[in-house]
Amino acid sequence: MTKITKKQAQKPQIHLPEKIISVLTSYIKTQMILMLAVTIVSWMALTVIGVQFPLLLAVMTGSLSVIPILGMTVAGIIVSAIAVFDSIRFLPGMSVLFEGVVVIAMYGILNFIIDYFLSPYLIGKSSGVHPVVLLVFVVMGTFLFGMWGAFLTVPVILTIKTISRHYTE
């Protein structure tokens, strides 16, 4: 039998499932904040560029941004196709192809900032995992398992980290 010290007796015991739920809840909250940020930034940019239905396309972009790397790429392709084929020009002198290129460039920059800087930083800060570690594992997960790897890598890493930390305490 092991002796329980006063410090251990006073400290409330948190069970492993509760720890995992807490970490994953924090991850989901961070993802929601990122989705909102992507939606607002893309809505403003699409409005300035002059693409039709900017709010609808921004909400779609924000929703797809949950999938690292691939989500913003798919959204960028869809929105640039809409920009090329819509008949209303925000700036009369802007050609159809130029507007499509501007949209692709905007999505490329937004994708780069979100997936390689902001998302790993915020998720790493909320979970205690270094952003570079998250980035490396997400890229590996995407390469090995495609969209599912991109989508599930971070929750799996956070769960494994929580389990290992629980048993080392």
C-alpha cells in the first residue's frame, strides 16, 4: 500500500477522461476563434476585391479553414472560380483573370499566415505543445493520411500528450 501525503490528499484528483475532454474543448474553442478570424478577414478582403456574395463565401472559407492546409486551398479554388465567372466588376478596369489572380493571392497569403503561424501558435499556446511540433506533425499527417490526417492530427497529438502527462504525474 502506498502512503498518501497531505499535499496529495488536498489536491483534487482529476480523472484522465476529464483531462482529455478539457484539452480537446480548449482545442475546439481555439479552432472556433480561428474560424471567426478567417471569416472576418476573408469577408473584408472579398468585399474590397468585389467578389459577389462575399459573406457567404467568407463563411464557407471559415468553415473549411478547420482542415489545415487543404481547407483554405479548396476554398481558394472555389472562390477564385466564382470571381472569374461573376459578371459584376468592382473596379471597371479590372479584368476577369486579374480578379481571379488577386483572389488566389489573397487566399494563398491568408492560408500561409493561418496554417503556418497563427494556428500553430494559438493551439500550441492553449495546449502547451510547441507550435513547430504541431506544424511538423500536421504536415506529416496530411502527407500520410490526406484530409483525415490533416483534420485529426492535432486532436490525436493532444490526447496522446494528455495521456502521457497523466501517467507520468
